Amino acid sequence: MTQAAVPTVLQLVQSNSLPALVQVEIEQLILRGDLAIGQRVNESELATRFGTSRGPVREALRALEESRLVRSEKNRGVFVREISVAEADEIYDVREALDELIGQRVAERATPEQLRGLETVLAEMDGATRKQDIKSYHVLNLKFHDMLVDFAGNARLSESYRLLTKGLLLFRLRGLQDGGGFAVSNTEHKAVVQAVAARDCARAGRLLRRHASESRARMHKAAAAAAR
């Protein structure tokens, strides 16, 4: 009997998870603003960039359409989606409630190692603020909130929160850039982490909810500036 060939790591990735990996990479391009709101997504260029065929890119874009980061137009292609301020407001209504729950749970459950991780990211955001590096700050800001969601220790909560807030990601960048959030956002983060470190669940939840509310206000300020 001929022994079956053992698949290589590359073959395993290609057969099982390459579209998911490509999806993550395209998400990052959108979050960094390398793919702008309203921009047409070129499948061929992305396939060349990632060194894949167009198939995994197409699958990744279908998944991104389900998560409402891109939209497909018949006979025109796929475009980075823009949500309205009204739709963003509806998302913020839910996000604020979830953030309060996340803050409460993290204050109750966070380990010393997790606290050190949050403090490290805060320090990195301070560095980005000093350099006025808005894109680096934005990426670190997303990382900080991802860590909080993970540290809440509830898989369903994490899944719901991430799916809900993906549409807000570009609004959050605009709020930092044009809504005055760059100067104050990390001060709000630090207050949350201090409450977490003190195991003050109610205060951590309240502060994280207020942070989401302030983020909404910055979104409105940026939208108003863009409309002038």
C-alpha cells in the first residue's frame, strides 16, 4: 500500500483557512484607510498582493459583505461600504450597553498579566499621541478594545460585539482624526483601566459606557465637519 503524502503547511492553509486569513488582511487594509470608504475593491490586485488566486479573495469579500464592511453591486464590483450616521447611531445604542457589561466583567475577572497587557497598550498609545501618529493610534485603539472584549471571558459577547462594531471602525478613525478624540481618547482609556485595577465593576462599566458615548459624540462632530 502506498503511503499517503503528508500535506505541507501551505497546503493545509490553502485548503482550510486561506480565505479567512485573506479576510483578516483585507479588514486591516480597510481599518488603516488603505482601502477608503466608497473605493472599489480590485480582486486581481489583492490576489497579487497576497500571492493567491482570486478564489480566496472572492470568498473573503463575501464574508466581509456579510459583516457589512463591503457591499457588492451587480456588474460593478465590490466597494468599501459607508454607513450613514443614523445607522451608526443605532449601532452605538447597542454598543454602549455592551461596553458597560464588558467593563463590569473585565473588572471582575482580569488577571494581573492582563492588566499589564492593557497598561502596555496604553503606553504605546501615549507614544503614538506624542508623535501625532493617528494611524498607529487607531490600530492600538482597536487592539485595546479587542483585549477588553477578550478579557470579559464570554465568547458570545465577543462575537456579538465584534460583528456589531465592524461597521463603526471607519467612523472611529474619523472621530479620532476630525472629531477631537485624538487628544482625549487615551485619558478615557486610562480611567477605565484604573477602575479595572481597583476591581470597581460598576465604575469600570460606567466609564467604558461613557467612553462609547463620547466616541459617538466625536463621530457626530467629525460628520458635521465633513458636511461643511
